[in-house]
Amino acid sequence: EDLEGPRPPLEEEPPLPLVRVIRGSPPVLVTPEEYVNTPDTGIAAVQKKLFHETGIRQAVIAAMRVPHGVVGALTLGRTDQRPFNAVEVTLLGDIARRAALAVDNARLYERQRAVSQTMQRHLLPHLPTIEGLEMAARYSSAPYASEVGGDWYDAFPLPDGSTAIAVGDVAGHDLQAAAGMAQVRSMLRAFAWDYQRPPSVIVERLDHALVHLSDGQMVTVLFARIEGPPGGPWRLRSTNAGHPPLLLISHDNQVRFLEEEGHGPLLGTESPITRTDAELPLPPLTTVLLYTDGLIEEPGRSIDEGFDRLARNAAALAHHPLGYFCDLILERVRPSANEDDVALLAVRVPGQPAHDVSFRQ
């Protein structure tokens, strides 16, 4: 194990077999005697120790080549005196090339992963500080896909003093989906800030724009406004374009999905409809939860099971601090066989809990 780790520097002189191979020479045959008089530093010391610890009496060293160069070398040794023949040397060269391809692909994946993670961090917004409101959000990428995808959340103050909150999903788990997500989110922000109209009107404008400006991606959006002075009372107005329903959780553990009011088809379908809004009061300490379908959908199970699982856990966690609430929702509700991204946004209004916490129109 002490031989593992980063490769030591390559010595310039003398040109040892391993160094020659790494610099591009064909496979070479090596015996421990070649390292007797080498320096006890750098890669020579490592190679000498390898021969000593393993009892190798002879070895073949082959370059791990990729189209843009050599990424390393593969050493195959024997502890007996049988010589390597030409077929074995050729075979080892082929194995080394295949190993090099695997290493190079792993490096490429790590570079892409780092780029995706950086891009996702910059695409998802920092939550604003809004007097009277508590907010928390989480994003978790699909475990078997790119680290970047089309799920998103957003929250921002509006000029009239209300707070806009949104969550959406652009189909896909790649950079194209992420680019589409950034476009949709930016357009929604611009329309909401400029027009200051009910959510349904804003989403209608967004839908019309996407039909003419996007490349036909499927998009769902849930957009809402939380209205009221810092001390309350608070009200919620929302519209839903093909997205899983918003969930309301009261301080006394009651839950309600906003399933019927304000619902319409997803964006980009050119459906000739007039979108509507749901409007209802938010009692003190109500938590509003917006999420994407990766939180509730699981292959082989009905969507109702996902909703039930979410409702049960959200009710049980109503008293937890909002950040911890989001963490536990992800941990307990997200299906183990999940193959989708998950974005969620939770907002909690302040105040002292009242006896009547029903979410009435």
C-alpha cells in the first residue's frame, strides 16, 4: 500500500526502462539487476521496492497509450525464471492500451463532472433574505446521469413587496437541459418583475414566448406569489403548468396538496387555454413546499404512493427547522430507485400558530 499514490518525478538520468516507456518507447524487458545501482529517489526507488517486495525476477513494462500521449505504464512481472515470449509481450501491450483507454475515460468523466458541478452551482440561485419569511432549498442530481440537469427552483422579491417562488423541470439530464432551464428561469424572472400581474398571466406570457423562442423542449412550471406585510397576514397565489402540486403543511401537522385550483397544461404545447390562479390564506407558521417529480416518482410504483409518502413525512417534520426539514424530506421521501433529479424549495411564514389552520379559499 505504501507504493500507492501520485507518480514520483521522472529522473532525467540515467534513462531507466520505466522512464523510457513513459516517454514513448516500445515495451521493454526488465530484471531487478537494472535497478541495483540506481538512485534511491523518485520513480527508481519505487520501482526497486516493487521488485523487492513482490519477488519479481523479470518483468515487461508497456506504455499506456491514448491518442494524445502516454498516461502511464503497466508492469507485469514473474517470480520465476521463465522468459516472456513475443506473444506475451504483444498481449501485454494490448492490455496496456485498453487500460489506458479506461484511465483516460475516467479522467474525462471527472473533468466533465467538475464542469457540470460548477455550472449547476452557478445556475441555481442564492435564496434572498425576505423579512418575515424563512426559506430553504435543495438540489440533488440524478445518481446515474450528469451532475447537471433541467430541474430548478427560484425565489426573488418583486417591486410591489410580494415574493415570487417557483420550481420547474425541463426534460433531460444534460447540458442542453441545463441551458433550457437557465433560459426558462431567466424569462420567468423578467416577466414577473416587469408585469407584476397574477402568476397565471406571467406563465401565459412565458408559455407564449417559449413556443416561439425555444427548441421544443417539454417544460413544467409551478409559479406563485406570497403576499402580505412582514407581520402578516399572508396569502398565496399560484398557477401550475403541468407540474406536481404544491404542498401546504400547517404547524399542527395538517397537509394539503393544491391539486385542482390553478392547474393547466405544461408549457410549449400551444394549447388555447386561459390559465387560472389558486388563491388562499397562509396561516401562521405554514410551510409551502415546491418540488420536482424526482421526489415522488419511482419505476414500478404508482404516483399516489409517492404523494402519500411525501404527505406523511412532511406532516411528521412540520416542526423541524426548515433546512433540516428539506434534508429529511430528501432522505425519507426520495425513492431508492430514483433515476431523476430533485429540486425542492420550502418557504415558511412567521407568526404564532392559530387554532384554525385550515387552508381555505
